[in-house]
Amino acid sequence: MPELPEVEVVRAGLEPAVTGALVASVDVLDERALTRHAGTAAHFEAELTGRRIDAAVRRGKFLWMPLGSDDAIVTHLGMSGQMLLRLPGAPAERHERVRIELEHPEHGPLSVVFADQRTFGSLALDELVDTPDAAAGGRGSVLPRVPTQVAHIARDPLDPAFDDARFRARLGRTSSGIKRVLLDQTVASGIGNIYADESLWAARIHPETAASDLPTRSVNRLLAEVRAVLEKALAEGGTSFDAQYVNVNGQAGYFAHSLNAYGRTGQPCARCGRPIVRVSFMNRSSHFCPRCQRVR
DNA sequence: GGAATAACCTGGATGC
DNA sequence: TGCATCCAGGTTATTC
């Protein structure tokens, strides 16, 4: 499932290929890929054609490609979305939804393919608005602008402009379980089920601990572990369990080999040897060590 | 207004 | 072998 490290790997792969490129044509094969777009498929295709892409930018799990300073192509990969770079004329990908043909001044013609099995991901043309703090909208651009669809999303913990004090204050105001809060993209973006479990395991915090019960030193430790886990996953190319997450060249990441909690139900905890347990949580699952991560 | 939950979706794994 | 069911989870609308 693409979370911050996986989306950043995709962004970094797209950046040199799309920056400065002209959109030669757009082909929407499945309108379900445009659920975030306000207009029709024909409108999407017409509005993008002839525009020039300035950058590839990311905040949390959102990715966008600015078309000047007023609007951008916004992408969310959802559960299974992929952004693939292909040579023009390459055969259609399985679950291909949208194909954007580019003409790059240095690299020549190139295709950006959006493929998505579960159709939770989507593309849209969206307006850019100013960031409230006047800092860069996200990684990949110095422009203090962000798509309207991303404006309500908090900065991610790897963003230099992330506000640690604001994060601590939000945790102090809510009695919800800390894992639920970590997954709230308006508190800190980019963290999904995998990295929430891994960060909480590393910080030795039970996922159902009330956020407001965490002392400041625990919150600081958790934030440090969130950053460490995200950085390590990024360095290893993200987490791939199957073919659903790949980089722009279709290659898988290696972080699945480094997981300590997520998906390790019944296997011994790397710290104490006690079996990792799995419990139902918000229509999904939580994995933790019942000895190292005790409810406060 | 904050918190919790359901719904959306597809395909692989599992059980019968 | 074939069919039915379960499970994975990010975001958003709805409900409490």
C-alpha cells in the first residue's frame, strides 16, 4: 500500500522525466480514475493537452505536477495505484486507467501510465492555492502553493516545515488511540497502517494508548521513530508485498524484509521473542508486541 | 465540532 | 475443480 516512502520513490522517479515536458496528449481509459476531477474525461484530456509540467511535488501520500503557478495534475495512488514511465507505443498495462503522452525537450517522447487495480486511486486537474505558512507546498518544489485537495492535509514528518509543537498540541487535545491519530492525515500526513504499526513498535507504545495520555518525552520519541522508520523505508525503496507497489520502472522495494510488527502475526518479537499479535482495528488490522507495547 | 463507522473496489488466499 | 467468502486499507461521507 503506497504510503509516504512509496509515493516519494514514485515522485523522485517521475521528477527528471516530467519536469519541463509538454503534454502531447491524454487518453482516459477508465473514468473511475478521475473521481477527484471536477469535470468529465473529455474536459480532463482537453485541459491538460498542450500544457507544460514544471515539477513533481509530494506532500504525504499526495503527488502533484504543477502546470505553472495556478493549477496542477493531482494524483493519489490509493491502495494500488501505479505511475509508470513507458516508451511511446508500449503495450497497455494491466489495469491501465490513464495514459499521458509527453514530449520532453531533452529526453524526447515518453508515456506516463496510471494503472490501478482497486480503483481507489485517482487523477485530477486542480487549482493551486497559497500555503498558510508561506513555506514550500511539498517536497520537489520551492513554490509555496498546494492543490486545493491537499490544502487540508498536514505536512508530513519529513517536511522541513513540519511543526513538531503543533503535532504535540494535537495529541494532547485528543483522547483517541494514538494509532488512530497517526493515521489522521490532518495531524501528520504520509503515515498509513504499515508505518503506524512499525513506528509504534519502535517507540514501544501500544496502538490503543490514548494520545493525550502520552507524556511529552514519549511523543518526542514516537516522532523520532516515525521519522527513522520513514527514512529507512525510503532508503530501501519502500515496502512491497506483491506487485501492487512498484516504482516508475515497475521495480519492487525491499523494506518488507525490515518489518518488525506489520504482517508478522505469530512470529517472535525482534526485541523480546514474544509472538506479535494482530487485532482488528478500524476495518483493518493492528500488529504489536503485547510485552514491549503495553497499554498505559 | 469531534469521534466513530460504513462504503467504495478488485483479486488473491482460503475453505468447503 | 469450482464456487463462496474473507481480507487487504486510504479517503470521504455519514452518523452519533
